[in-house]
Amino acid sequence: MKQLKHHRPKAQAGAAVVMALFIVVLCTLAISPLIWNLFATAKTISVAAARDQADAVSVSGVDWARVILREDARVSTTDTLTEPWAVPLAESRINEGLMRKEENATETDDREVVLTGRIEDAQGRFNLRNLGAGNPRQQTWLAGFSKLCDLLSIPTEQRNLLVQTLGSMFMPILANPEEQGTTPDEVPILPALRWGEFRGKYGIAEETWNQLRPYVVILPRTSAVNANTASAEVLYAVVQDMSFADAQRVIAQRERVTFRDLADIRAVLNPNITINNDLITVNSNYFLVEGTAQVEEALIRTRALLERRDQRVYVMWRQ
């Protein structure tokens, strides 16, 4: 009996240890979801903050483009691919430029902010708004669009569908709907702001959309094509009597000496080729801005259309 009494306290102590371990396990299981939720919440807040910061950086990138274009208008009356605005912004780590000499990397914000971007002359592309029924020179631009579609091998039915859609989309707004051939019950086609809005809509095939994407744009107003920035494909389309070889020759000459006026362009062309002053220009008012801003894992891609007018630069849209 004495021996049994001697072992009972040890058995009770062992049971207490097991019970304590069991309680610890239960507490751990109960607390783990709370800890995970706290971690997930903190991660979500961090990602949201990084995304907000990246969005703010992308807005700053658009403002940077506005400043460059405004300054360019003060010193130049032509727009060419040799000007500062045409130089892409290489990958730039903004936080590196903000560090002071007496600081080391551990004393500054550890978020890595990377910005890249470029400006493109939107008037180096074929403006699809020119095909609208409200344009007095619609037929001239339609002929140019046909040349471009032939060059790119766009199917005839797709071309006709585009012409019909664009013609209706950019009709002049009249006080009486019956005057423009519609009834009050018909729903008008809302004008598109970007070529991207045609993707998967209006019966336009994906292949057609991709073929035209590098060469077309939709601007707020009708506009001429800048011969200093346009591709050979667009120049060929716009100048009625120009062959594609002639367009390539213009591009080659432009790489040596940019065009100051239309006389410079005529000088490199066959005298039989007529350049329409309403279709060709050497300066631009509209520019496309593309850029990416990255803060840690958050990546924001921005595309915007800028209009330069009266020594000021306006954001027409940003996405």
C-alpha cells in the first residue's frame, strides 16, 4: 500500500503535463486562424498601399509627359522623332534618386519604385474619326483607308463594316434626329474614344483588330498625318498617288533630315505626286503616352491621350 501511494503523485503530475500540452494545442489551434487572418489583412493592406502608390506614380508619369510636350512647343514649330519627347524613359528607380548622400539604404523607404514610359505622336497614325460622315473630306480619307486595308490585306467585308460603323459613329449631331436618317426610337452608336473599344465589338474580327492596331487611332477631332512621325504604311495610305516604295523613300530621307514644311516633302517626291495640305502636316497636337509603374509587387500600366493646345497640354483620357 505504501508503494502505491508513493507512485500516485507521479501519475498525477504526468496527467497534468498531458492536460497542459492538450490545452496548449487547443489554444494554438484556436489562435492560428486569428494569426493567419491578421497576416492576410496586413498583406492586403500592404498590397493596396503599394497599388495606390503605383497609381500615383503613373499619374506623375503622365504629368512628366505633359511638361515635356509643353516645353517642346515653346522651342519648336515642328514635331519629329529626333526631339526629346520621342526618347523613351528607360527603367528608372525613383527611390534611388531621392536618397541623400548621408543616408544608407536601410534608413530610407524600402519600397522599390520603378517607372518606365514613352510618348508617341498620335498624328503619326491614321485617325479613324476622319471617316465620320461629318467630315467634309470623308471621301478622300475613305480612299486612303482603302489603300491601307489593301496593303494590310484586310478582308473586304471587314473594311466595309468598319467604314459603315465609323461613318455612323461620327455623324454630325443634328437637332432633329429625322434629318440624319434615324428615328427617335433608334439607339445611336456612341462615339468611341479608343481603338481598343472596337475589340470584340461591331462584328470586327480579332485578326482585323490586331492588323490595324499599330496604324490607327481615334482622336477627338479630325486631324492630318504628321509626315515626320508616320510609318511608311500610313504615308502610303494618305498620299493618293504615292507608292509604298515612295513612302519608304520619304522615311529614309526623314532619317537624314527632318521635314520643316511640306515643300521639303515635295522635294523628295516625284513631281507627279500631289500632297494635299489638309491631309499632311509636319506638327502635331495629339500624343499617346504609355507607361508602367511598379511598387514592389503592384504593377500599374497606364495609357493616355494628351492634347497640346495654346501652349498647354490636356489629358483627354487615361486608362
